[in-house]
Amino acid sequence: MIDVWTWPTPNGHKVHIALEELGLRYRVIPVNIGAGDQFKPEFLAITPNHRIPAITDPDGPDGPDGKAVTLFESGAILIYLAEKTGRLMPSDPVARFMCLQWLMFQMGGVGPMFGQYNHFAAYAPEKLPYAIERYGNEVRRLHRVLDKRLQQAEFLAGPDYGIADIATFPWVRNPDRRDIDLQEYPAVARWHDAIAARPAARRGGAGGQPAQDAHDRRGAGGDVRQDAIRGTLTPVEPWRRINVMTAHTIREHCHEQHHLHRRPRRRRDCRAVLLRPALTPNSGRLPFAGARGKLAG
Ligand SMILES: N[C@@H](CCC(=O)N[C@@H](CS)C(=O)NCC(=O)O)C(=O)O
């Protein structure tokens, strides 16, 4: 089973969507980047870059009992998952490089430029017209490039949907956040709608909202929608609820267990709580209503 160190952001969603498309077993280890979890030693042991997403695959690329792999950088993770499964990336050499080309275009262009626009237009305490205009121009230029490409081909790499599309989609959706009207880019709009309609993209991206998914079974689907700004967790698909909790909540829980049941605080307990599904019938509403009996037993 693949461990995914992640948080509901576009770069995190790329990996969630790919895993859902591929039907791979995975489980989420939430790294609350708003609370500074990305600087914690346990995460820095996975990546020196203190950025989500990262994965650890105990089986490695060759399947069960292979050599374990730990990876950061969403583009590298997508290539890894595609090569591990032989899906979502063409095998023909030329088509494969087309796919890698558009993946790199996302990694080096769309992601960083859209990210800078978001920062200066939405989050910077001081609104700097120069920066907003510079990155706004870049956002529009990149949409024009995508539109031109998608007038020529169904998907970015060619006729087939793949990791280049998965990398780009989470950055293109919610266009109003970048003051973009997708109708001005009709080929991008057509492509966007086709991907948004895919069940795996909906599960991995939780229907267009910032999302955090916890999975301990194949194709489990997004179960919790997080409003990252308000920091609240609300269940969106009750029939798919699984435990999702922040590292902070886990710490609180272990602390509580210690006091309630005079149990020693063991790291293993905390991990088990994080990774095992359905310990609480009310997961998504934290902390832990209904979970105590089972955990104490
Ligand atoms: N190039 C990296 C970028 C990763 C990245 O910037 N992740 C952001 C969330 S989308 C992050 O972890 N930010 C934490 C921080 O800024 O401290 C990738 O694609 O994986």
C-alpha cells in the first residue's frame, strides 16, 4: 500500500486523482501545511523540500516485495505511478515524450505561475499591481497555449488522457479564482469538463473543492471535504466516511487516551488510529466521537 503525505492543494490533488484513476491502494498521511506540519522531522525524513505531496511505496516500482521507494515532487510521483502500472502514459517513445513535455509544461509553467498569481492576487497582505499584472498576464498566456494545444488534440499528450492532464487539471479548475473565464478558451473548457466528469477525478479532487481524502481500500473515494481556509472538516459523502484527521488531532487523541485509560502513549497507537478506516462511525466530525470504546479495547 502506498502512503501519501499530502494536503488538499492542487499539487496534492494530482496524486489523489492519479491514484484513484489507477485504482491503487493507498492511505493518506495528512500534512497540514497551514499548521506547519511540513517542517516536522517525520515529514522531513520523507522529503528535504518540506512541500507536499510525497509518497512511500514499500513495494517499489516492480510490485510486491520490490525495493521500497520514497519520492517527492508531484511530477516525479505521477511518472512513477504511470510506469509502475503501465498506464496513463503512452508507451510509444514519441508519444511518451509528448506526455512528458506537457507534464513539464505544467510543472515549470502552469503550477509556479498560477501559484504566484494566487499568492499576489489573493493572499499577499499588500496588493502589488506590478506582481498581479505580471502573473495575471502569464496565467492568460498559459491558457492560450493550452487552448492552442487542445484545439489540436483531445488531451494534452494526444488522443489519450494521462498524467499531463492529471497534473494540469487541478490548476485549471476553479478558474474564477484567477479571474479567468474558461469560455474564452473553448478547447480548455471542453477538456476541463471532460476531466471534471470522470469519477476518479471527482473522487480524487472531491468535486472541485479543496479536499483531503483518506483511503485504506481500493478506489475508496473522497470522503471528507475540508475548508482549508476555515480549517473545518465536514463529511460530504457519508456513505464513504473514513477517518481523516490532522496530526494535531492525532496528538490530542493520544493525549486523551493516556489520561482516560492510563495507557502509555505509544507512537504505534497514533499511527494505527490514523491509518485504520472505520474506527469511528462519525469520522469527518472530529475529534473522535464514538471511537473511544474501540480504541480503548
Ligand atoms: N514542485 C512541487 C511543489 C510542491 C508545493 O509547492 N507544495 C505546496 C502545496 S501545493 C506546499 O507543500 N507548500 C508548503 C509551504 O509552502 O510551506 C510539486 O509539484 O510537488
